[in-house]
Amino acid sequence: MRYTSNYMLLNKVNLEKKLSGTVSEKDQIRFLNDLYQILEQDSKSREEIGDNLKKKDTSLTNSFNLDLLQTNRIYHVDQIKKICVDYRLRFLPSNYFKGEIPAEAISEIKKIEVSHDIKLQGFRILAPSKLFKLEDKDDPILFAPIGNDYFYLIHKWGNDLHPLRKWLMWPFKNIVNLTCLVVALSYLIALSIPDGLFSKNSSNAQFFIIFFFMFKCSAAVVIFYGFALGKNFSNAIWNNKYFNS
């Protein structure tokens, strides 16, 4: 009983206090100096990464440690092209990107550089066309080239694309899709015109004349709009760096 009571009188050990008691004032000053140096080096490293993202770089490969790569982040250029064409996006070097690249993306680059012991280069960004002209917040994705037309997904930020974007951009994939849309619209407009509006007796011939007239009008508007604004189809602009396309 006496042993138990003496044991209860012993105080528990506070490890934090024990640790603080082992550090002298000189050690504290040295630790702070080391910390400042680490933070300063980290800040310079982040600034360097930010500068690399904004400068022109035509590199097509990085010396990744293949054992450390996540396979679900590796994409071939053909996969990226299909997404670009379906959703009318662009896949361009990061120096053309006019939006703000978030700190999380910089941190992810730094983490990969440290773990793979490399300096990443040749960054590419997948994003809507307007993001390469003005700031917006739609779903950019940052890539770095692996080589042989393969790219490694580093970071995604912003909002997801609208669920209907793929269907809204379907007519702009190629000339066949656009022609189908113009034909369908012309047919619907011709159907909406009341019978007997142009003559007392309606006929199939009259309907086809109206349909052909509507098709010519619609096609003329589409062609004028396309040429006036210098627009092109998605499969031609997905990696095009020029403004009017």
C-alpha cells in the first residue's frame, strides 16, 4: 500500500517541457536562423517555378523516375486531343496561359521535383480557349511532358466544365457536324412556317423550296460569322496558339 501511494505522488512527464528544457538560448537562435534560410530557399524555389511556367519553353521531355509515377495520371497526346475536340479546349504551353496559376499547383510541382530529383520543364495547360486570352475560372489542368507524346497530369484547379458543354460544342468539331446542325435548323424553321402563307395550295415542292431557302440563309449566316471572326473547327485549333482560330 505504501508503494502504491508513493507511486501516485509522482508527477507525469510532460515531453514538451522536457524537450524545451534541452534547448538553450543559443540553440533557439540557431534554429530560427536555419528556419529563415529554409523558408527563404523555399520562397525562391516557388518563384523560380512560377517564372518557369510563364516563360517560353519548347522542351518535350522530363527525366521522371518511372517507379514513382502514378499510372492514372499519364495521358497520351491522342487522349488529350480527343478531350480538346469534344469540349473545344486548347492544349498549349503554359506561357500562353493568362489566368492565375494557384499556389497548390506550384506546391505540387515542387513536390514532384523533390521526389524525382529533377527540374520540370515544358509545362502544358489544358483549358478553354478564352483562358489563354483573359482570366476565368473554368477547369484548367497542368501537364508536364514525359516523352514520346506522353504527358503527366500535375494539378487541376478551378470549376468543372458545364455538363452540356460537350453537346453545345458538338457542331464545332468538324464541318460535317456543323452542316448537320444547319440542315436540322433549316428543316425545323421550314416546318414552323404556316401552310398557305405563300400560296393557297401547299405542296411538297413548296416545302422543299422554303427549306432550301432557309438552308441558304442559315448557311450564309454561319459562313459569315465563321470568316468574320476567324473561327475554325475544334480539331484544327486544339493545339493552335494563334488568337483568331
